[in-house]
Amino acid sequence: MYHFKNDYAEGAHPDILQQLLITNLQQQPGYGEDDYSLAAKNIIREKTGNPNAAIYFVTGGTQTNLLVISALLRQHEAVISAQSGHIFVHETGAIEAQGHRVITVTTDNGKLNVAGIEKVLQTYSLRPHMVKPRMVYISNATEIGTIYTKREFEELSAYCRAQHLYLFMDGARMGHALTAENNDLTLADIARLADVFYIGGTKNGALLGEAIVFNSPDLAPEFDYILKQKGALLAKGRILGIQFLELFKNDLYFDLARHANRMAMKIAAAVKACGYTFLTESTTNQIFPILPKALIKKLSEKYLFFEWQEIDEARSALRLITSWATEEAVVDEFIRDLKEGLPMNK
Amino acid sequence: MYHFKNDYAEGAHPDILQQLLITNLQQQPGYGEDDYSLAAKNIIREKTGNPNAAIYFVTGGTQTNLLVISALLRQHEAVISAQSGHIFVHETGAIEAQGHRVITVTTDNGKLNVAGIEKVLQTYSLRPHMVKPRMVYISNATEIGTIYTKREFEELSAYCRAQHLYLFMDGARMGHALTAENNDLTLADIARLADVFYIGGTKNGALLGEAIVFNSPDLAPEFDYILKQKGALLAKGRILGIQFLELFKNDLYFDLARHANRMAMKIAAAVKACGYTFLTESTTNQIFPILPKALIKKLSEKYLFFEWQEIDEARSALRLITSWATEEAVVDEFIRDLKEGLPMNK
Amino acid sequence: MYHFKNDYAEGAHPDILQQLLITNLQQQPGYGEDDYSLAAKNIIREKTGNPNAAIYFVTGGTQTNLLVISALLRQHEAVISAQSGHIFVHETGAIEAQGHRVITVTTDNGKLNVAGIEKVLQTYSLRPHMVKPRMVYISNATEIGTIYTKREFEELSAYCRAQHLYLFMDGARMGHALTAENNDLTLADIARLADVFYIGGTKNGALLGEAIVFNSPDLAPEFDYILKQKGALLAKGRILGIQFLELFKNDLYFDLARHANRMAMKIAAAVKACGYTFLTESTTNQIFPILPKALIKKLSEKYLFFEWQEIDEARSALRLITSWATEEAVVDEFIRDLKEGLPMNK
Amino acid sequence: MYHFKNDYAEGAHPDILQQLLITNLQQQPGYGEDDYSLAAKNIIREKTGNPNAAIYFVTGGTQTNLLVISALLRQHEAVISAQSGHIFVHETGAIEAQGHRVITVTTDNGKLNVAGIEKVLQTYSLRPHMVKPRMVYISNATEIGTIYTKREFEELSAYCRAQHLYLFMDGARMGHALTAENNDLTLADIARLADVFYIGGTKNGALLGEAIVFNSPDLAPEFDYILKQKGALLAKGRILGIQFLELFKNDLYFDLARHANRMAMKIAAAVKACGYTFLTESTTNQIFPILPKALIKKLSEKYLFFEWQEIDEARSALRLITSWATEEAVVDEFIRDLKEGLPMNK
């Protein structure tokens, strides 16, 4: 059985493990004050073109989201998210557990736009009987594989600034977004247009780790306390620093994401060639082909994937995820199996 | 400069890194459902003699403490700790941030006893105007290097059960406690006498990781939700499972702790031989020698350590910590430097 | 200007003030242990036919909701509400501030049914990545004036028990529900079918005060601690006890609600007679007539009310609320003004 | 049996009830926007000499403390209190339930001073492993009847400003403090020197109610949301406004407190005349005489009071509390009974 279920089925990219080995017995200060973490932060500051960015490494996406959101919001403030947003769907109420409502906007493509946010502000206007929307949370790539264009992101950013809304980008799959064929955003754009974002390591080749980037250090001047208080400050912070250093010093991060995207697009092209359609217009490493149920059953004998949604009696949409570690040979085999499933080939 | 400042200055024991390498490309389910985690849990169940224990792996001690305490306490309940307890001193109010008071008892030796807890129960009796004490938190080894005897621990356990108090042992340095020369407790004793405890990996050779052990699975039947909600559930749970499997399959865990203790005791013997005394009666890997300030200054040119407390104008107590990675050659050098500091040798 | 904006524009029913005067200098224990509170609880236990009910008096509806919900739910559990539910719309995220998600179900009539809840359970099934639905919150009368029939409520209750969901009825306007012309529920039915409910005083003639009724005392055995911890335990608990005693000893509570309903229904009949329609099928003291904007403008010169929702370019729905204190003469005048607004009368 | 157990055994001062009656049927906006509340705020602004003060009325002391403290502190910040402070002793962990540690300082007289706070700042300096002290909480009068002098309060205020610590005065018994014979503080001093304080109504003649005064409106610009979110915003806010208006429009507030103090001092003088001593140097309405246990037993047959603390085998300290409602005739009788208890009189 081969995994197309997620992008964290393997360990880390071998170069990362190699660095852990090489540095292993170097004594270092704890709690993120090690040389590797400092160097990794400097490289990320360079790549984002923002020498003042305040950067913190933590272990996972849900942790990141609850830390950032609770650090920036006051108790009566709320965050706006697409209804498909990770904080609303798959984080076990982590944001509410920090005391904040997640206000949702229904979207088809997983992306928020100004109109949707505007409507929320209108609905939530009866002060003080309603929470105060104060942050916009977006994911790039989204949870359904789509990405924000530069124009879309600029519009959001301008609107958020005008409305005093923080703009926070969840970058669990930022590598995949920035290396998508139709992408026109850069890390520097994101640093310029968002208030805070994170760069996901776990889903792009690290053992674990996400890099939180506050574009202005004024945004969370005491974030270190919050990290510690919520159990997110590793004694051996080095293991996060070493990984991000390795990922960014030679753009390995983007190479890995590009591979994942290429594998997904290769499958997508085959799906299309077979005449099947998709649930979403993904250009990243998650695709949602709509296939006949009989074919799905057949594929599920060799491959692991998530049956996302039933379309009708005969068809369902799958979620297939590729990663830095996806073997092209398996992808080719999958494509062969897909084609064999075509009626004419049976 | 050589680190005696903490027991997490290096990476992981090489055998652990080796296992990460060997298993790296094996595809595995996420979120702790991987084969390694399951195997590691089984070995720990065996070692504790409790086939029903519910075990969870997380990334650090503060995270563990806030998860366990918030999972077991209702909102109006409080935890009792020694004033020197880690949850009171060094966790940035993590327990209060979960809504619970930490009630402290002043002790000389870092250990709680029945008399101290009894007094708390008397003080906190004016229902409903006071929180309800509901848990006793102890550390073994304690934050000042001492350990609980079997008898002490049995007394605590019997009292807690009679008073409906949960007994939770923080085992960040449990390896060091159980391998101390004066120890008479076993892992099985702890499993029998505590309600919940954790086995620290971070401070004993792992890259990161603590194993939470609920001795009865009824205690936290939905702990998985809480792990996820608080950002403690790693997508690649395998990296914790692999490490604990390696630490426990051949008792590496205890060998590493024994080494750390031996290094500390070697220094302690030298300190004693020099005629100096100690602030606490430690038999584990943290010792607190009281030394002349001039000598401290001299030692601080070559070694990193924490100046714990001023004793008088001429002397201070240091905290020296050894670890699985402490090199015996450096310990010997430190002892030489210590002896050279003696007046007669100057 | 006359208020049809809410049912709390005046002070208290004169009989209640009279009792406050009569009892004023009687010394009594504090914190709800006074004779009046004890007597009031006994009467409520009688009226509900449940001698074991655990009853607590607090000062307002939002306070009640946050106390009850946070007392019954564990941290990873959530409450299901209609999208129009007070806890979702008008309590400034009070439930989320206690750490819990409010899961909403869209309904036309403000009422939850089994199908809606069932769908929530299906959606929230991916343990542990989603919160666990654990309580159903309903309002009777609802926020749009409708009421639950006995049959509807029995179905909900049976389903909730089968699914281990707590059933909590918000009775801010319970008096109005139970005295509506189409009502077939009794206080005893509610005590039998819900796990917990509250009887609203603030909106039915008290200065302030709501009575929380746990039908089983096992549900919140330490609720007194929680009341105190959240600032809801009045030193002079007597002022709540005296009011509920007066409201229930001779069924004043129901008389007041009946008056409010009668005033609303009188207006509703006139609205209907004029040929206008309603946004909701209310039989209680909140009605939502759809009127021409010109007429609304005219009425707004003499009466205060809430413009609830625009229907089209020419019409809007109002919310008119009557209360125990609404003067029939004013209602008659309002009706006259309404009729004068008819095209033929202009 | 006559109550010396607390100062909330009766209802409200008759003038207050009278005002509730007079105003009862006046229609008013809800949620504190009524004319009475606005007028009461204006009078308090006048009395404090601060036209910009932001004032909110709530129902009780614990509620006030948790609202103010949680509104001003960020999640990693803590409040410093005397160990005898109400927030530490008698509020069921309300502050911790909001996520904040209460750091205590041991004092003999219930008062904090600069030296005590300074020591806390030194202890809590290991960023980010410890919470950040950010507020100083004091009570005036204190929980043991003592009061702050102007000089003491000025020193505290200067120190807090220099150290960026909010200074919050709990005035549950502020009337008693400001009318004590040895008082030299004014309401205007407090408005000038504290950041926020509250004026207690419940313990000085109101049915219920406390007035929170932010000396600078910038301190909590969105406090209205927080009031609502935590269930503290009364629909009929008028009942708080009416009471504070009555209490302050003719200084009734101070007259009531003066009476309570005079009753206590009358008893205290008799205690002294009998040759007994006191546990604390109270000049307000709570006194703590140390009496022979036999005498206490005798007194307890006619009077209710709290046995505060055993002094030795023969003696205990009582807490006797007088109030605006304490009858002088009963005080005289108590004094007679006290004198009859003298050995020579037996």
C-alpha cells in the first residue's frame, strides 16, 4: 500500500537528518538561543527581505495557529476564516479553547475575499453584544489546494489595513503555493502584505517544525512568554533551527515543494486525460479528482487516500496528496492503474 | 567553555539518531498511530507492569504538565505543589493559564509530605469561596536533585487516595531518580502508586519527547482530543515513538541516566573531599555545592553553570548538571580545577 | 415615545418591590443561603414536580448560559445551537470565552430538530481532530417568538439521551412559551425531558434574576464553586430569592407572561386584519410583522422598536416586543395608528 | 441572634428602595444606557474630580476583580496581592480561572509596600520562564480592617508607575476606609494615584452593585464587550444606576460607612477598656478582638460572628463586622455582655 493520504508519512529529507547527525554533539544553549536557530532566522529574514522580522520556531500547525491568534487577539476579539479553514475544521476547537470565536465565511474555492469579510463586519456590528472581528486567517495553499494570486492578496491586505484587521497567513503548505505553476506571489510579498504568517516545515520535508514570522516585531513583543506558557518552547530548540537552516540555506524548501507539486500535476494531467473532472482547481500537492466508485474501490487496494466527498451514486471525489518524498515510479504506476480503470480498457 | 548548565545542551544519543535514519522512509500513519509509537507504548506497559496503561507521547515537560493537569481537573479545582515545583517556578504560569491555581507548600528538600498537604486541605476548606484542592504534583527527582523513597511515596499515595486527590509525578528526570544509588522505587511502584506520571526523554538523551502514562485508562478517556486541541499532537508522531522505542527496548534510558548520575556523584565526592558542603542532599544529576566566590569566578572561566543562590559574602551555591553526554574527561578536569582552587594548592 | 423594543424597559412588578420592602431589614445569611431563596427553590421544585432538582439563582441570561455550559462540558466538548440562538448571536462569544465552540444549525423557525443535530454529529466525527458535540442548546420561546411542542421536545429529548448529549433549555422567555395559546408543554414536562433549564425572571417582571434548574443534582454537584469563581454568587442572594418567591408562590410569573402574550397577539391580529404578513409564526411576546417602510417611518415617530430585516425595497420586518408592563391603552393606540397607515385610510 | 458576621445581612438602605419604587415604571434603555446610570456616573466623576473617568456598574466584588484584572492583563501577566488579599483568599481562584497567577506577598497588616513588590519583581525575573508581574492589587480598607495612608499610597503609586505596573484598588469597603478616623485619603487622591479602583455598594447599603472607575478611559476602551462576554452586563442596568445615584447625590454613601465605623469603634473601645487586645489595628468596620474562649462561647449564644483564628489554648480572635444597618442598641447590649464576661463581673 502506498500513501497518497498526506504529506507527512515519511520522516525527514535525508539532508536534514544528516545535519542533525553532524551537529549532534555541539553543546548549545537551550530554548531557541542556539547558533543554528539564530542562523536560520537570519536566512529567513533575508529571504523575506525583512531584516526586522521576529521569528519563532515551533512544532506544529495547530500549535502555531493557537499561539499566534491568542497572542494578537484580546479576549472579546474574533478571527474570520473560510469555512474550510484548518482552524475551523481540523484543530479540535483550538482557537475557541483560547477563548475566541472563529467566524466562518462560506466559499467555493477555499479563499477569502473582501466581499466575504465585509459581510462579516456588517453582521458583527451590534456592540457590545457581539464579538469584535479583529483578524483574518487565510491559508496558502488552501486546504483544497488552491492558491492566492498577488492581486487577491493585495486586495485583502489593503482592506484589512483599512479595517484594522490583522492578516494572518497559514503557510503549512506555503512551499507548495509559492512553487505552483500559476503562482505570482513571493515570500517578500507575503512579508510585506501580511501581518504575520508561518512557513510550514512538517508538511515539506522536516521531521517537525513551523517558522512563525511576525513582519513587525511590535506585534508580539512578549511572544516568548506565550510560547513557554503554552508548552511550545522546546528545551532543545536546536532541532528546529537546524532543520530550517538546512531547508532554507540552499532553497531545499522550494525544491521539495516543487517536486510534490510536479507529482500531483502529473496525476492531475492523467486524470484530465482520462476525461475525469475535479472538485477544486488545485495547482498544488493536493488534488481532488472525481472518479467512478468502482475505480476508487480498485485503486484503494493498492493506494491509501482519503475519500473526500460523495458526488452522486456513481462517483466520489478523492483527495490525493503528494509530497517531497513521493516516488515518481509510484506515481507512474498509479497513472497506469487509473488508465486501466477506464471503461474502454476493462 | 563546557556546559554544566543543563542536561539538554547536546542533541540525542547516537543510537536514537541512528534509528531515525533507519526508519526514515518507511511510510507510516500520522498522529501517533505509527508502528513505532505502538511498539514503544507496549514496551513501557511491560516495564511498568501495567498492560492497561494509557500512554501518550508529547514534546516537552511544560506541555505535559499543562495537558495532564487540565485534563484531570475541573475548572474550580487546584493542584498542590512544592514551592520549588517546576509548575510553580519555571513554567510561566502554564497551569494558571489553564485556569487552575497552583497551591504551594514550602519544603526544604523539594519533596511534599502528608503533613504539608493536610495543612493545605485545612486552609482551603471554606466552600465555595476557595478552590478545591484535587491533585498533588510531585517531581522525582525533584528540582533540587533529591528523590522520593518508596516509603515516602507509599504514604503520599495512601493519603491521596483517602482524600480523593490525584497523584501526579513529574518524571522529567525520572531516569536519574530510579538509578540513584539510594533509590528503592521501581517503575512498577510508580505505576501502582501514582495516578499518572511522565517519563522524561528530553533531559535523558532524546531529541525531544516525554511519555505520559495514565495508570488507569479511565482517567482521561478522551485525552487524544485534548492533545490535539492544545497543539501537542505531532503529525509525525513517529519521531517520538522511535525515540522511546530505542530508549526502552534495551534499557538505554536507565544506562544514560546512570552515567549522568555517576558523573555528578564523582564531582560531588570531590567537592566533599575538598571540605565543601552542599545546599541540598542530591543523589542525582543536579548538585548544588557551596563554594567560595573566588573559586566560582575561576571555574566560570572554563565552565558554564548556574549560580543558584548566594549563601553569604564569601560563598555561593552553584547548580551543576551532568547528563548522558557529559564526558568523563571533562569531569576529571573540573575536579582538578576544583582541587587547585583549594587554599593549600594556591 | 413608547417602548416595544424589549421586555426589560421598566423595573419590577410592584408586588416584587413590595416584598423587597417588607423583608428589607430581616437579617439573613449571605450567598443564597437565606430563607427566601430556600423557600423559592422549594416552590420551584414543587411546580416542576421534581423534589431533587438542584436550583441556583443568578443575575442574567448570558451569565446563566456560560455557567451551565462550562459546568457541564469538558474542554474539548461543544454545544449545538440554532444559528439564531442567543448564545451564538448576542452573547459576545461568552461560550467561546469559556473555551467551547458553538456549532450552529441553520433553521427557519428558530427551533432545532433531530435531523439538524444528526447532521452535526456526522460532520463532527473525525476524532480527535474535531471537537466533540456534547450538548444541545435550545430556547423556548425561541429568539423569534416560536415555541416547541411537546412532541418536538420529546423527540429531541429521546435523541439526546440516546446520543449522550445534554439537553439544555434557555428559558429567558419560558413564561411566554408556557402561556402561549398553542402551547402544550408544562414545567413538569421540561423538568422530565431536559437535563437542565432556566426560568427567566429579568424578562418577565423581576428586577433581575434567572433560576437555573438541574433536573438531576448529580449533573453539577460542585456548581456552587463555579458560581463563585465566575463572579455570579451574590452576597445578598436574598434579592433573587425574594423575587422568585413572589413570582412563583401565586403563579404571578405566568400571569405576567400571559399579559405580555395577549398584548402581542392583539397587535398581531390587527396586523393580520390589515392584510400584512409576518416573518415568523410567533405566538408569544415577540412578533415580526412585515410592514411598508412608509408606515414604519410613521410608527417610529411615536414608538420605539427594532427594524429587524429588510424584506424588499418597499417593506421591512419589525420586531415588536410586549411585556408584563405593556399598557393595553398604548397597544390600542398602536393598533389605531397601524390602521390609519392603511392606504385606504390615508 | 444578631449578625456581626458580615455587612450584607440586610437588604438596602430604605432611601435606595424608595428610589427603586419611584422610578419603577419609567421606561429606560437597557444595558446601562439608562438616565439614572448616566447621572450616577456623572456624580462619581465629579466626586473624584476626574471628568474623563470611564465608569461601569456591576453586581459584585469577585465579578469586578475578575473583569478588571482580565481586561488589563495579557495572558502571560500576573497580579501581585497581599497574601490576605480577597482575590487570593476568597474568590475561588477567579483570577486564575481567567488565566493569571496571583503572586502573593506576606504582610502583617494586610497592606502591600514597595519593598514587598520589589522582591516579587526580583524573584520573577527569569524571562520567559516566569510570568511577568504587571499589576498591583490592594484593598482599602484591607480584609483585616486597616487602611492606607496618603503617604503609603503615594509611594506605591510612584513605584508602580516607574515599574509599569497597573495599580488597582479594591474598594469593596472604600467608604469605611475614607471615613475612618485616621484616614487622610480622598476619592480624588485615589482617582489621581490609582489606575483603576472600585467603589463597593454591596457592603455599604446597596442591594447589590459596585462602581468600577478607570481613571483613564484609554485603559480599557472596549470594556463594554468584556462586561457582556463575562455575563456582567445587566439588561436592567438601571437598578445599579439608581442605587449609586442615591448613594452619591447627597453623600449617603459616606454617612452609611461612618455609622458602620462608629459602631465598630464603640465596640473596640469597650474591648480595650476591658483589657483585651486585637489581632489587627483596625479603624474601620471590621475588628478582630482577642477574647477568652469562654467569653466567646457565651457571646455566641446571642450573636453571630466568625471565629477568625485560635491564638492559644485560652483565647481566640473573633471577626466582628458592623454595617450601615447595625443598631446602636444592639451594640450597647453587646458591650454590656462583653463587660459581664469580665472575671470580676462573674
